[in-house]
Amino acid sequence: MAEALRVGIAGLGTVGASVARVLVEKAAELTRQCGREIIVTAVSARDATRDRGVDLSSAKWFADPVELARSADIDVFVELIGGEEGPARASVTAALEAGRHVVTANKALLARHGVELAEIAEGKGILLNYEAAVAGGIPVIKTMREAMAGNTVSRVFGILNGTCNYILTRMEAEGLSFEDCLKDAQRLGYAEADPTFDIEGNDTAHKLSILTSLAFGNRIAAGDIYLEGISNITQADIRAASELGYRIKLLGVALRTESGIEQRVHPTMVPTASVIAQVHGVTNAVAIETDILGELLLSGPGAGGNATASAVVGDIADIAKSRPGFQHGPVFGRPAKELQPYRKARMRSHAGGYFIRLTVHDRVGVFAAVAGRMAENEISLESIVQHANGANPETQKTVILVTHETTEAAVRKAVEGITQDGHLVDKPQVIRIERAG
């Protein structure tokens, strides 16, 4: 049997403690599966005295994760600190430069510095594994990096944030407001005390940028993603979507177009009968569309200690199964030096259907004016419905428009015109309608 694989873990929070516990409790099974022992020989955490539910007394403790990363006592450095800079970046860089394999769950670090780190890893002939960085326990990275040889990806999209999906699910199922659902998510630990990173789409954007690089062979460009969160979604939107046969989800979408690669994160109306519309609660799902395989949908737990730990342990096991002299595949499916510069598509040229909700003054000519603005921008309407406004039924109306396929530029111009006409009571709501499997 090969020599034991020595693992050092930096960060013993919920995920780190779960990883250590799995490696200890499943040691015999992992040895049988990998053909060698996997031993936690070193750890780094702020508090060495805290009970983490696993015996780590035989592991060497390091106050400085960078020192751990350079230690000769480890073969694999597992980074579970978090953050795109500071100790996380410094320790991962140090580990790679010292010739240590690295496993990380840090999507922010990869979204910002992934290509740079990949170049170091590939230059050293070592592994940089990051399955847990996207969609928790779903093996989407391994699938895209290793199991789709020969396939050309045209689109990748999905539900990549469990907090947002939980909130939207509760809003629809129980008729609760966004604010009430958010408070409940915080109480249950699904949302942070400051939930901005999740609810405004930043977390989804980081994950999408990694998937985009794997799908299309471009350098990661997390800063070039069109971004909208879910904080402006109301019960009026949820009800209208349901009446029209749709469900609202926060999707990350990346696709190749003639003008470049389009990356966007925003609330989306998907047909209720589609598979992705059935993904509820904190569950994640990723759909990949290819020329050979067709459409593949992967779904499962997207967050939490056990789900993330499972992905991290899977990455460690892959390293344990590799042998000296084996040529490892590139970090992002193609050699990092060959990743193409990101060419951003013109977002406003995106074509598709749109849901538009307008709260207007109830007076003669408004309905015709709205229809006129649509016509002058060559927008064909699939349906147009007018309701009395619940808050002020005598003076206001709610107008729901669903368009046929049109461009974003046309929709925005029409809505701007309606706003300038002075007919609106509140800010208009525009939600894209996405084709979904």
C-alpha cells in the first residue's frame, strides 16, 4: 500500500470541523477506496481549545495558516478560511509554491485569483481542487472538468444560492413578504446577519464566473457579470408569475453569443412545469447544455457543513488516488496559460421574453399609452392584463405585460418612455423569462 496522504486543514469552522470528522470517522472506508490512508497531521485555527466534536490531539497545531501551508508535515493543504485576500490567498499561494496539493471551498478566492493560482499549480505539476466552491455537494466541477470531453457547451445556468432559493420558495408557498422570509432564513442560519452578499446576487456571481471559465475556456471575469438581486421581488410578482404559469428563481446564466460571452445573475421567471422550477428550499441545481450530451441537470444540497465537507473529502480522495508521475489535468479544463481573454457580450442585445409589472394611475388613455410604447419599440405582447390595485383600487391599476421574444434594449426603452409619460405610481418591475429544461 502507498504511503499515507498527510492532510493539513486551515479553518475549523462548521465545514472544517465536518471535514476533519469525516476523515477520522471514515478512515477505514477511505483507505479501502483510495488504496492508502488519509491522515490529518496538522491544523490551523484561532482557538485550539474549542471542542469541535472530533479528536485532533495527534495533529500539529499552527497559529499561522501560511506556516502550515509550507509545512513538511503535509502533502495536501485544505483551505477553509474564506475570503479573497488575506490569510486565505497567502496560505494557498504558499502551499502551491511549496509543491503541496491544495483543496479549497473558497469561491471568492477563485473568482478573483483562480487563474493566477492555476498557473502556479500547473507549473508545479500539482492539483488545485475546488469542488466545494460551487453548488456545495453537487459534483458539477468534476463533471465539467473531467466527464464531458468532446462536448461543446452552449449554455450553463442554475440556482447557485440556497438562501435566495429558500426565500423565494417560502414567499410562494406561504404568501410571506421578502422581509419576513429573510428574517426567518437568518433565524434558521440559512442567511447571514448581513445577507447582502447572498440576496444581491454576489455569491451566485462568483460561482457563475467559475462555471463560465470551465464551460467556455475563458479567463475568469466575475467583475463583468450583469447583477440583480431578489430584494425587490414582491408578493405581487410571485402571484402574477403563478397565474401566468411561471415560478421566480434567482438564476446565474452564462451563454456563448455572436458578440461574446454573456454572464448574468438576476430573478428569472421559469415555466412551472420545467425541472428547475421544482428545485425548492436551500437546494441548488446546475443545467449544462451541450452539442453531444444535450442538457444535463445536476441537483442536490448546495450548502451546509455536511454537503460542503462531502465535496472537500471527495477532492482529497482524488488526490489520494493519484500516484507519483501521473500527469494531472488542468485546473479549469484547459491549461491556464491558454485560457482566452473574456469577451463580454452586449447585454442589451439579449433576446427573450419579459414580464413587466406596472402600477399606473387609473385614468383615461393610460392603457392605450402603455400599448403604444410597446408598439413603437416593436415589442409583440403575448398577454396584457389589468387588475385593480389592492392598496388603492379606486385610483390605481396594476398592468401585467408578457412579451414575446424581444431585446432587452427595446424593453428598457419602452419602460423608460412609459415612466417619462408620467403614468406610473411606483417603480416598474421587469423580470426576464428564461427557457429552462
